[in-house]
Amino acid sequence: MMQSQDFRHYAIEVKPIGAACNLRCEYCYYLGKQTDSPTNPSYPKEGKGGVMSHEVLESYIQQLVAIHGIRAEIEFAWHGGEPTLCGIPFFERAMQLQQKYGEGRRILNTLQTNGTLLTDEWCRFFKDHHFRIGISIDGPERLHNVYRKDAQGEGTFKQVMQGVELLQKHGVEFNTLTTVNAANADHAKEVYNFLRGFSDFMQFLPVVESGPVNTPPQGGLRKLAMPPGLYSHFKLGGKSPKVLPFSVPAEAYGRFLCTVLDEWGSQDVGRKFVQAIESAVGNLTRRPAGLCVHEAVCGHCGVIEKNGDLYRCDRYVFPEYRVGNILSESLGAMMQTNRQFGEFKLDSLPRICLHCEVADLCFGGCPKDRLVEKLTLFGTEFRNYLCPGYRMFFQYFKKRIPEIIKANSKL
């Protein structure tokens, strides 16, 4: 009899360079983690340890393979910071270790990059080892350059597009990740039609960051929000945290997704794939959504920092959510403890969500965005900041998707 282990899947991101990055995107929630946690001596800091050590890399690969079943496809997801700062030799060692421990399993490598450091050599490496690449780009030049700047404060659009051209030249499979923020939220049609010119799979990630707006010293880093998910326990100066100016307005995010749905429905059904739409179709047809923020339970995804520390989630890399270290503890055992963390998402849904007509598509979004404090008959609740946008999109989706399916028999 086939054991359930054969189907076990963990989506674990690894950050082999930590928070180090060659860019200084204004809305980045990770760059500040170089300095934001003085209370935790094991917290990863840029310049202390540099690239992930061979010992940690080998332990990560060996243990990630071990916790997956024989028939599972194992994904090694390389994130940052900017992971290409590790250099090609680092990833060549990783490929050797995957071959050593993989024992014939199906292995997939994905890497998320800002694209500015890509070269012919990098792209040949990606092609030879069948990497799937994620490119971060926020739309056409005038929109992308608003927040995505280099260390000198200059826009990075031209460098990113050079990276895209290199990926195309070498036939490397890639998708695009676009943040929806205060600058591009009202330009969904322009953004979508720009991306569709070279991207077959698009992700649209809402920027929602909160906390005090601190003006950093010249050349310094702005410290972002308190640890997400802790707002019911901590407040800033007795007040709920404020959403920072570059964040996407909630209803603007809903309008953005509705416009994307219309553009996709009229031009690209069966040819282009939009993660938010694929997720909604999955939930509507009772298949896995593939997007954690719109799944009933999360917790199957963890993050391993360059020193081997495991955290609950990419958005929860704070001392309060450190699980342990893979050099001294079992990765499998530590991931099992994530169940309670994942179930909290559904168990703590605000009561308004329980009576919402699109709850089966939304599932309350990510708990880190529960920033809106409401006093109810049952006590204080923290509702998702993006709720109005989610409701707008999912209501529109339910109305439009039958029309789109009817008009496109190949769907």
C-alpha cells in the first residue's frame, strides 16, 4: 500500500544570501531585516556569514529531500534578497548535492530575481539545469521606476528588461511577479498589456506594509512594520499601525484585479495564466488554490535563512516566529509544528468572514494583513485591510467567469 508520505509536499523557501540585495526598493519588507532584530543573536545579518555555508546548504538539501515521498516533486525555491549575489559556483554546489541526495526523485529549481544581474553565463546555467525563473517587474518604465530603484536611487527598468531579453535569448522559462502598489494600482490595463508582451504567467502581489513612517538617515534603511500577526498584542503608541503610503489602497486592488480579469478574458484565455485567476478557478471547482493567501489553511510553507534558521513563513521572519535551526533540529519535525500556525488562519477568521458570500474563494486573505481593528459585540476583531478589494474582485469573478468560459470553449 502506498504511504501518505508519497504525496507529502512542503513549499520551503531558502534565502542563501539572507536579505542582501543590490537594489533598494522602497516598499521592500525584507531588506530591513539586516538590522531589525537585535534581540535575537542568531538572526541573519548582512555581512555576518555572507553566503550560506556548505554545511547549511548540504543539511538543507538532504533534509528537504528526506521529508518528501518517493513520488513527490521536490521544489528548491531560491529567494532573497537577491539570490544571484551568491554566484554561480554556489548553485553548482547545490546541483551536485541535489544529485547526491535526490535518488532519482523529480527535482525542480525555481529562483526569484530582480533580473538586473543576469548575464549570458547565468542564463546558460539556468537553461542547463532547467530552472524556472521569477522576474520582479512592476509594469512599464514610468511605473516600475517609482519604487524599484538601485542603491544610487536610480530606476532599474532598463536593467530588468535586459535580463528578460537574456532569458528569452537562452530559452529559459520564466514568469513575472508584479507588486500592485500606490503607483500602478490605477493602471491595470496598461500594466497587463505591457506584461503580456513577454510573460505567459503573471503574479500580482499587493503591497501592504504598516507601521510608523520613519525617515532614515541619508543612505540608511527604513525600518518597516512590527511583526505581522501580532497587532492584537502590540500597538504603536496605543494606536493601531498605519498603512504606509506606497501600499495599494484596498478597493484599488480590487479594481486592478477586475480589470486584469477582463483583459485576460477578452484576449488570453488558454494562452496566458494569471495566478489570482487560476487560484479563484481552483477554489471555485474545489481544487487546491495554489495561492496560500486564499487557501483555508496555510503553514505548509517555511523559510530557511542563510544560517539555517527556520521561520514560519516568508512574511513572518521575526524572532517570535523562529522555529529552530536545521543544523541542530529535524526539518520534518519542525515543519510539523507549523500545523497550528497554519490552522490559526481559519480558526481566527473574523465573524464577518463567516457570513461572506465569497468566503469560499477568499478565506480571509493573509493574516499579516489583518490590520483593521473593529470593536464588535463579541470583542475586538482584526479584519483584513484588503477585504473591500477582495470582495469586489471575487464577486465580479463569480459573475464574469461563466461568461468567459462560454465565450472561450477551449478553457
